Amino acid sequence: MTDIDRDLTRVIPGSLMERLGITLLEVGADKVVGTMPVLGNTQPVGLLHGGATAALAETLGSYGAAVHAGPGRTAVGVDLSITHHKAVRDGHVTATAIPLHLGGRVCSYTIEVVDDKGIRVASARLTCVLVPDSQNSE
């Protein structure tokens, strides 16, 4: 693992990633894998919150796009679409982001989210634009 990989997989204190308990297991432009606990990320009736699942999907796709972007550029999500297929009440969900397109300015990823039994619970698609680091506050 390179220093850049270590930097990418560290969790920033106070970040949404930390609050949701997202752990990155594999990070690369061609594949990103991460997990998130269901406990603490539920809606009032005890089901995994769709927004938490969407945040997991966007996090993984954005990490892949950031690796592809390389030094001096960053990836900014501009479109996220997610379909929730099955409710989850406990355990963890694991997501895998695979690129659909890795361009010079735009990257798109498909993200599949499964439960502890490997059953698909959500499918997402994320599009990111790649911008110079100085523009990431816009």
C-alpha cells in the first residue's frame, strides 16, 4: 500500500464516513470495496436508512474517481441514482464500486450493495467530475 493509498483510506475525524462507520477494504480506480454497519444507520422503524446506503455508494464511487483523477485533482459527485431492492435490519452491508467510464473530466461508477448473506439490497450509479484541487470548494 502506497502513502497515497493510506491517505485515501484514512477516516477523517468528524466526517460523514466516520459517523456512518464506513470502512474501506479496497481502494483503486478499477474497484472500491467498503462496509457499513446497519446499527446506528437506521430509520425510525429499524430498517437501514436509504440515505445512509446512498452515502456509502457515493463515498465508494468518489474514492475510485479520486484515485483515477490523480494528484492535483479531486472528484466531485454531480449525479447519484440509487434503487433500494431489499430492507436490511441488522449486520453490515458491503458495497463494491466498479467504473463504467473513466475519462479525463468525467467518471461514472456502478455500485452494488449486498447484505451479510450476499443478497443485493441496493444498486446505484454515480457520476463525478474531475476538477483541480483549488475548485473543490465550489
